[in-house]
Amino acid sequence: MEKPFCNTCKKAFFLLYINTKPFATTASRLQLLAMNLFKNKYAYFILFLLSGFLFSCKKTSADKPEVIVPSVKVADASQVRSATESVMHVQITLNKTTTVPVSVDYTLKDGTAIAGKDYVAASGSVTIPANKTMADFTITIKGDPTSTRQNNLSIGIELSNPKNCTISTASAQATIITEDGANLSTDTSGYFTPLSYPGYSLKWSDEFSGDKLDPNTWNFETGNGDNGWGNHELEYYTNSPKNVFVSNGNLIIEARKESISGFNYSSARMTTENKKTFTFGRIDIRAKLPVAKGMWPALWMLGSNISTVSWPACGEIDIMELIGTNPNTTYGTLHWGASTQTHASKNAGYTLPSGNFSQQFHVFSIIWVKDSVKFLVDDHLFLLTSKTDVGSANYPFNDPQFFIFNLAVGGDWPGSPDNTTTFPQRMFVDYVRVFQ
């Protein structure tokens, strides 16, 4: 069957009609038009050519409407896990609209998330209506009433069987956000110290037995301090529960690798300044430490007069420091001096006979009396200091001090994390006790 006339022929035919007599037949109109235009012996020849062209033409490919074939893609999606079942929306988008519906099939695949345990297994088809560019489908996420903190869980998404379209992005990842859960447990094995000692009474303690820190005891120092807290540290300290929280009887300080306020790591630093200060006594801190490259956990004290005399004149007692390159050794140190130019210190390390400080809890202690400080790990004495070590300088360790607990990332002493350092890194503190 002949196809309709092309657009050019239709225009020519229309001009023939409107330029000839309205009562004439089609053939008469063609003859009259040719005679009027040429009035010579070539008129019938031209008429013949025009008539043949007009009635024999077919529509060309240029006159066909353009066929639009859009491409479809799937986007990554995420959802915070809640205590009860919830849904995550996954978007399917086209790069352009089309006049017909578009559809594509999807399938969910286990990543670190497990179907039946973390989400409901599903597959199906998604249709994007004509003249639209977007549709979605949902993934049912299983609830977690315990709010367990763990690495985020992943689900694979695969597209297939496109209809009226092509697929430009066939794979995506759905993420169940679980890294901010409030519940985190750890192996509590290790060394313990008693709740009483002969000749001492328990003056104060924090057993971290609740579900949050006591605001009447603890402050948070945030930011990166002055030049990385004077040590070129790389972290940005926050007071966020993602970096510091209490769970299952432990204080947990967590360092993360993330972009925050121009820095690449976050962590926490907390103090008892202006709330809890102490002079003399036995101090026990039970903790389990991170030991990766670039980690610098510290449990320490500063003189409460630091705001008036500055550091190191205020005195600093480092009950415990560890650098990740030496995972089986912790250090105890005294710092003193009238100014940074006259800064002096005395320290020593304690090395475990086996294993490292991330595997079990250990107790870091000082026995602090007038003119003397002893340092112990699991009741093993490894450093004895006295006023004679300071010499003619002012001895600042007979005055009140406050606690600082922090987990630094990088700095002059530990160096930066490397490709062996995984995140998050955590320091667990079971208790801090002051006996006098």
C-alpha cells in the first residue's frame, strides 16, 4: 500500500488548489496553473512532470517522527535503622521523557546485610509512566530494638530487562545506617583492681554504669585546638554521641574517618575541669585501648591553674599514653617547666609480656603523694618520680589537677594513620576511681 504524500508534495498540491478556479476538477486545476504560469509550448510537458512527481512520491525517512529511547539508572540509597520495621526508598530515573511507559526489573542481593535478618528479600518491576522521568520502589528494613552499633550494612541492587529504554546504571547500593547505634558491647576480660585499699577510702568514681555521661562531672573540648592541640593532631573533636557515649558499663570514645569542618577525622576529648579536681591519692583507670597506626589514646591530668600559669607550669601527669606503632607498650610521664622554652619531663614505658593493649582491659594507676608520683600498670610499678627530678624548677604536682580523657588521631608522636589503619577506632573505659 502506498504511503501518504510527503510534506513537500502536500504543499505543492495545496498551492495548485488555491491558485486555480474553485469549481475546476483536479486535472483542470493542474492544466490551468501550468498554462497561466508558462503560456508556451512547454506547459503540457511541465504539467506531465509535475503530475508524475505528485502522484508517485512516498514519504521519506526525514518525515518520520523521531523515536526517543531513554536510558534508565538506579541511585544509591540509605536509611537509618530504627527500633521497628521501616522502609527505604530507591529512585529509578530516566535521562529524558518519552511518550510511552518505561519499565525495568530489579533484584536485591545480600551484601553485608542478610535477607531475613536485616531486610526483606524482594524483586519486582518498576514502571515510569509516559512523560515522567522518575519512579521508586521500597526496601523493607528490619527493626533493631537493641540499637546495636556496628558497621553500616549494605544491600546490592541490580536492574535488568529494560522495556522501551536502555540501562545506563545497572547497579547501586542500599545502605542500612547502623554505625550510630547506642548499644555496643565488648569483651570485659582483663585485669581488675579492688574497690578498697588499706588506709584509703573511695573519694570519687565514675563507673559509667548509666546510659549517658554525668554533665556535672564532664566537659567536652571541641575542635582542633591551637595547631592540632599543640601536637599537629589531625582530628576534630566533637561532643556528638557518634564519638563519645556510654554503653554496657563502659565509656566509649570513638575515632572515625570522615570529613568534618575541614578535617578528615573525628573523635572526642573530655575533661573534669572546674568540676572535679584532686590532690594526692591512688587513681585507678581500667581501659582497653586502640592500637592501630596513628592512634594516640591518653588518660591524663592537668593542673587546675592552667588558665593562669599556662602549660607546662601547671604540671601534667600522663597516667597512660599509647601510640599505635607500639601496641604492647604504654607510657607514664610528668611534664613541668616555667615555660615551653624550659619544658622538662620524665617518663618510662611498660611493655606487656605478651599480646597488646587492645585485647583485654588493663588498669593504669598512679600513687600520688606529696613530692612523689608512682606509675603502675596492672599493679606493676614501672616509673617512680619525685621532687628531686624537677631540681630547682617549681614543682607543680602538690596542687590540684583535673582529668582529661581523649583519643587523638595523628600528631607529632604517633604519626599519621596509614593504609593499615581501619576505622572506627575505639577506647573503652570501664571505671575511674580516686582513693584518698
